[in-house]
Amino acid sequence: MARTASLSGFPEWLPEERLVELHVLDTLRRVFELHGFSSIETRAVETVGQLLRKGEIDKEVYGLRRLQDEEGDEAKAHKGDQHALALHFDLTVPFARYVVENAGYLAFPFRRYQVQKVWRGERPQEGRAREFTQADIDIVGDGELPFRYDVEIALVIAEALGALPIPDFLLRINNRKLAEGFYNGIGLTDTAGVLRSIDKLEKIGPAKVAGLLQSELGATPEQAASALSLASIRTADTSFVAQVRALGVSNELLEEGLNELEQVIAAAVQRAPGRVVADLSIARGLDYYTGTVVETVLVGHEQLGSICSGGRYDALASKGNRKFPGVGLSIGVTRLVSRILSQDLAKASRSVPTAVLVTLTNDDSWGAAQDVAEQLRARGIATEVAAKAEKFGKQIKFADRRGIPFVWFTDDDGKHQVKDIRSGEQADADPASWAPAEEDLHVRVTTA
């Protein structure tokens, strides 16, 4: 079970909890690399101007300053200084900057994954921390990026999440072109404003969203009702296309978005059945999304919020007339791990990596014990050596407290035995050939 952090919003895991987190990270990395994504890491800081250039909320950004300036006086924060440094609050904006600065060294389309800490100044609660880990994947093109990558990235994420020790999940997918074309078709031209209102649908409900559309955007009751009718469509197959057309709205951008979303859902029905739905309420409030948009929920844990989100962006990264369109998704690793731990959804098979403790017969046997440990480690068996030649009972208790399953003994004649302290079974062993069962060789993380 997750331990409460002493500093709210900055989680710290116990060793056995960290093993669960590492399993999640290792699994994601393995899947991403199997699909050809290269790992990068960007700096932890960006300029304030860079971070806020796409309309993000400045109160969520942690600024940086020295406690003293270069003259030794107390440094003062300069609110509004676009060149001041701040911690990044997601990985998308730093990645866009990275692509622009390194475009001459990258092969496009560039496939990247990035697992890194980010910081965000929001009210801490389960699933929302001030320091947390994200795992992002993106595919970025130079000038253009074929739409097929939108399909691929959804399938990669479905595979990655499916490999984790978590409950069933649903990728809820929409398309901004579909939504914006529909709003234009019914006469709502402030499509960004409509999207921001629709994005609040699950938090405040349809009646209040309708009120926002009318009071803030000047929508008529009929226009608000039409926008909400679109947002109510949700299908596990491509039947959403007919439902949208039945609303009687005609628009070229709407048709383009319908076609793109149909391609994503059709591929998902075939390759990730039961994992993806077309959900036309998904809006993603950030303005830089231009096509496919995704939010992901754990089934039965919907109150946790989205565990993976993102989409297509065509103009986030640019340099003069040169644009780098991309599509990407971000997994909230800390949000996922927090729920896994708090609900006991998965656990590690032991609390330490160590599989074997080599005991000491007497203090002079330490060197021989190290020789045994060296032979075991050479074959990939995690091994510790006891520090003191206590009674064997105490050394066994030490191993038990540590969660080490096997204890190694060497008698005065140089004969070796190994004991499984869980079952009590003890047998002769050779450090050059003995190995534990496969399930005991490494820490395993399994669903509860």
C-alpha cells in the first residue's frame, strides 16, 4: 500500500513500492523500443516564455531563482520575466524545443520516447502530485507526417498499457477536425472556446456546459443542444460515423475528421479489440491539438482521471516556415503507480532484488563467501554476503527480514548447501551451476 509522503505532492516509495514502479517503467521502455522509439532526455528547466507560449496556466509553473544574486544580496523573483527559468510541467513543450534545436541531427520521421520527472503546482490528491513521472512517445515529421502514424501510436499505447499490471482500460478517442468542423457547421465559430467548454463536461455536467456555451460564447439553445448531441456519441466501432451524419451537419473539415477517426477506430477494433472507443466528448483543452485526441481511463477507476492522453499537433514545433508536425501520447506513470499501490492491484514477489544470502561460518570465511557470491553474480543471480559470523539462526532471520528467499551455507570441508527459507528445503549445491527456479531469479510483479 502506498505510504503517505511527508511533503504533500512529492511522493517517495518504499523499496518494495519502487520495485513496482521500476517494473512499470521497464515494461514501457521494452514495448516502446520494440516499436523503434529512441530514448531521449531533455533538461529539467525551460524559460518561462517557452513554457507559457501555448497558453498554459502560469500558476502551475514552478519558477527557479537563487537564494542570493551574484552580489550576495537576496534574489527576488521577477514575475513576468520571459527569460527566467522554470521547471517543466510536462514533456511536450520541451520536446518541441528539442526537435527545433536538433533538427539537423535527427532522422525524420523521428520516433522518441522519454521517461522523466515533471513538476506542476497543483493541489495534491491521489493521482495528482506536484512532482511526478511521465512516459511519453511521439512521432514527428519534417513538413508533413502521414496520418497513419496517428493509428500506429494508439496501437502502441494500447499494447504498452496492456502489458502493465493494471485493470482493463479504454482509450477514448476523438478528432479535433471532426469537432471543429461540426461547430463551424452549426454556426459556432469560436471553436477553441467550445472545445474548452466541452472539455468540462464530465466535471460539471451537460446542463452547466450548455449554460457556458450560451453565456460565454453566445450560442443559441439549439446550437448548445447540437454541440451536446455530438458530445454524447460514443461507440466501440465505426458506427459513430452514421450517428454524426444523422445530426444533419455538413462541413468539409467535419468530413476529414470523420474519415481520420474512422481509420483509427477500424484499426483498433481489429488489433486492440475492447481497448478503444470513439468518444466524441473528448476535447483536450490545449490549443495546439489539431487532429486525433486521446484520453485513457482505467475501467472501474474512472474517478482517477485520464492515465494517458495526447494527440496530433501540426504546429507546436516550428522554425521559420519549417514545421514539424507530430503525434504523441503521455502516460502518467506516478498516477498509475499510486493507484496500483493504494488499491493493492499488484505487488512485488519480494522486497529486495537479492535472491541469495551467503552465510559466514566464522569471520575468516568472509573471503570464501565472497568467492561464492562472485560465481553466483557472474550467472546473473543477485547475491549478498553476511557481514558477521553470527549463529546461523540469526543469519537466516536477517535474510527473512530482508525478503531474501535463499540462504547459502559452506561447511569447513568446502561443501555447499542452499536452503529455501520459505519451504525449509535444503540441498547440496555447486556455486558454478546452481540456480534458483526462474520465478525466483528476479523480482516479479504480478496482479493481486
